[in-house]
Amino acid sequence: MEPAERIVRHFQEDLNALQKRLIEMAGLAEERVRVAIEGLVARDVSALDRITTGDLPINELHIEIDNRAFTLLALHQPMAADLRTIVAAVKINTDLERVGDLAVNIAEAGRRYLAHPPVKPLIDIPRMGDIAQQMLRSALDAFIRRDTALAQRVLDEDDRVDSLKDQVFRELLTYMLQDPSTIAPALDLVLVSRHLERIADHATNIGEDVIFMVSARDVRHGAATLPRK
């Protein structure tokens, strides 16, 4: 095998390994969100405690993935589509690490909430959690498959989460106005809804990165598109 061919093969192997670790990171982040929401709904304090104290694996993966990406950039100096893929991986890695942090925030708010009697049946918050998790899964699928149509569907889903967050706030405000004893736990549920909205925002960021990675179109903030390369 020619030296150039070995270099290309080595680069592709390293890039595949980077993407594999990124998928593992996504799985950890999504699982932590799922457990946090299920622990809140089931009033399972031990599940919430596992989330608040179990952040080390995702933090270690965050550092490892960044190191792999920076090594690829330094050793191979990729251009065009390969460069966009590695840059997207770095950005997605950061979004996933923040999703892990938000799962901790949800668990902490849930822990406080469970110290009080239930304010109301939890319906919209679990629905928000389901949508946010699906958005994360779809965004990573779009990354792996280079699927801009799927990435766009992730962006389109963000409005549903925003609407549910507003609905949660309006309903909880009614409870707080009627019964001041519900104010503290209701505010924790408001925080949970905001954390879920932020998770959906991070999934949206990933979708935007996929679109840029594949087609060199910057769709953030309604930005003008760039020419295809």
C-alpha cells in the first residue's frame, strides 16, 4: 500500500472512531435525561440521586472526544467536507456535555420537588422529555447518515417543545396563585420545563451543525446560505 493510501486509511479509521465515541456520548446523555424524568414522575429519589452523582463518565468522554478531534485536525489538516465533519463533532460534543449537565439540573430540581406533596399530575413535562429525547436521537442519526432532511425535522420540532414549556408555565402559575404553598415545588417544575427546552435547543444546534457539515449551509439565526462545496 502506498504511503498516501495508508494516511487516508488511517485518517478514516480515526474519524470513524471519533464518530463512534460521539454516538456513545449521545447515548449516555439521552439516558441521563430519560432517568431524570422517569425518576421525577415515579417519585424515585434514588434514581435522581444516581443522576446528580454520576456525571463523571460523560465528562471523561467529553475530554476524550475533543482530544481525538484536535489530534485529527493537527495531524491531517483536513479540508472541505472532512474539516466540517470534525468541527461539527467538536460542537456536537459540547452540546451533548451540556445535555448531561441539564439532566443533573433536572434531577436536582426533581429532588427538591419530591420534598413536597405533588402539585399536579405530570403530563406535559414527560411529553416534553419524550420529544427532547427523540430530537437528540434524530439529530445524531442525521449526523451519522448525513441526512439534512432529518436534521431539518429536528429543527422543526423545537416549536413543539417551546409551546409545551409555555403551557406548563401557564398551568403552574394558576396553581401558585390559588395556593401559595405550591409556589416552591411549582417553581421547580417550571425549572424542569426550562431545562428540557434547553435540551431541545441543543438538539436543534446539532441539527444545524449537520446541515452545515453536509451542505455548507449555515442555517443558524436565519443566516444566509453559503455555496455548496
